[in-house]
Amino acid sequence: MDRKPESEIESSIISEQAKTNKSINLFYLQPSSKTSPREISKSRIFLPCYKVILPLSISTSFLLDIFLASCKKQKFLISNQTPNSIIATQILASTIRNLFTCVLPISEDKKAKISSIVRIDVKVNEKNCARVVTIKGIHGFPNRICQVIQTFKKLLEKVDIEYFNENKEDNDYVLFNFQTVFYQVSRILSNTESPAGKIFLSFTEEFLKKYSDVHLAAQNTRAMMTFIKNSIDGINNIIGKNLLSHSRVAIEKFVFTKIFPHIKKIYCEKKSEITTRLHQKKQENLIKTDDELMRQLGIKSKFCIADVNNPYFSAIESLNSLDKHNCPIDKINCILESITHMKTTIIDYWHGREELEAMDDQLPVIIFIVFKTSLCTFPAQIDFMLDYSRVNAGMDNENRLLINYDAAVSFILSDM
């Protein structure tokens, strides 16, 4: 099946901090016109396939949990699971009807039992900072696979749609977009007379008191981030049921807006030695041209683009913009944006004939981009995002990506 280019689905992407649709954007994938004759001959109809694009705030683990619940309800058993995908199988006793409705030809050893197989994949759309969920039938009965998909859809829509239907006669209820929710969160948490406002005030006072010693706090930043996460969860439990959509993301953004200046001091203290050494390394290599640096890093010649002024400029600027944000999700979006710019630079330069896809090819370029960034707090920023991705479930992809940038800093310090 052909993958739609990002430009075609961009309008349906829901970005966390950008304008969002009031309901989840759902649609079925249609069969590809380029399906081979051999594939067509093996099946009388196409197996169901479903795709949905969601905000980055909806974690991978949450989506996989919904799929697991859907499979359990439809009596599908899990046969294989990875951090980003699940394959589920249903084995049924054969009937005359089943033999005629099964999509694939039935071998002799499957006449006693016939399996239906469905798979979910959750990927990150780096350009639009969103999660792309695809559920597709691999083998078996379309009606059985559809039941899993429909159950998944209902569970996914339950938060927004069912709540809205139950409260549609209440004039005070509005299905908020992110901007509206953030305003409401700001208003509630700024009011020290409200229960949530009192809790937030108590949290900020405790946080500043508990981590007032910057040097001491820098020795255990993971515990600090866990404390912040648990506090945000507690506030969300109080006001989230009234705001519903985007509530936790809005609360997180508001909280970090208030306390990040102090958090930044702690992480800068923690990474002060590395920051100093990184600056020294940059000074030592200052006289080298971009071409010399890229060749020193072992970047393949087709990715050096030496005849371009300021190569990978957009990707570098995305990293430089990290300091403009307080919320960790916004910072991670900058990293994802940098990766996208890095890849599109090569696509544009070679007019689509070359792509920067293999990780072995990407890492030297990432090191070059990190070396060229002018953000002096970069090591501290990466360490902050790493801790955030470790204490929040469902951010395995983001964590692996951040590890590459942390490794880039280590390489510059030890091998340049």
C-alpha cells in the first residue's frame, strides 16, 4: 500500500501546541491502485485498514493499551509485541461460512482452525510532531478484523465524543481546543482561592523550598522530574474532568512556564563542566571550514553539500530555538523539527534522488549540527528532555532520539 506524502495528510495533523480540531480526525485507508496482480489473486477482497493521526501528548503506551483492550473484547490473543507495535491473532473453529468468507486460500493444515490476524503500528510524524496510528488486517476474516478496529475507534473516541453527547444539553460545557483549555487552566491555577489553585501554590512553594540548593538538586534531577510529573498528575485529576480535552498538556505547559527558570539553573549546574568543555572544543575547531568538519566527522560526500552556504542551517536553527521554550514537549518538538530539516535539506539538494535515512548516515550529520549550534545551554537542555522522557510513559521513541543528541555531545568532547 502506498504511503501518502506528508503534504497530503498535513492538514489533518493535530499538533499539541497549535490549533487543533474539536474531534479526532478518523479515516479509512483505501486499497492502493498499485497492488500487484499476484496480491490481488490471493484475496477476493481487501482486508480492513484504519489510520488516525493524534497529538504527541497521547502516548504510545496509552494507544497500545486501548488496542489490547479492543483485542481482549473481541477474543484476539497477543502473539507479538514491541514498544511500538502489537500483532494479535484470533483462532476459530472452521465452519462452512468461515471457509467461504476467509480472505486467503486455506491450506489443508488450517481446515480445522482458521486464524485472523490484525496489527497496530504507532509511529511519530517528525515534521508535524504527531503520532500516526495504523491498524491493518494481515490475514483472515474482514468482519473479525473490523470488530477490533471498531472497538478501538469507540474507545479512542469515548473521551471526547461520549462525554460531549452526555453533556450536550449543558450550556456550560464546551469541547475546548488547546488554546481555550490553556486559558482556562491559567485562570484556575492562578486563583489561589480555588482548590486547584491552592494545590498549585503549595506545589510551587514546596518545589522551590525542596530544590532551593541548586548544587544539591543537580545530583538527583530524575527524582525532581518525577516529583513534578506526579504533581501535574494530581492537579489534572482535580480539574481535568471538567476541561477534558488537552487538560494535562495545558497544565504541564502552565506549570513549566512558572518553574522552568529554576529548573534551568539546576540542569546548567549539573552540566556545567560538559558545557565548558564543549565550548573549548568549538574554539579549538573554529578555524576549520564546514567542509573540513564534515569530512573529519566521516559524513558521506553526498551528504556534505559543500557548495551550499551554511549547510543544514534550518536544522541548526531549530536547535538554537530550544531556549525559547519552557515546556518539555515544545523542546522535543524542536528536536523533531531539526531532524525533519536535516532530512529535507538532502531531499531538496538532490531533488529527491538521495535521502538521509540510515541511522549510520544520520549520526555524523547530527554531530555536525550539534557542533554548529550556538546554544550554550545545549547539554543542559538535552539532559532535561532526557529526564522528562524517562519519567513519562510512552516516550520510548523520543528517548532514543534524544540519546543520539546526547551521544553527539560526547563524541565532540572525546573525538574532535
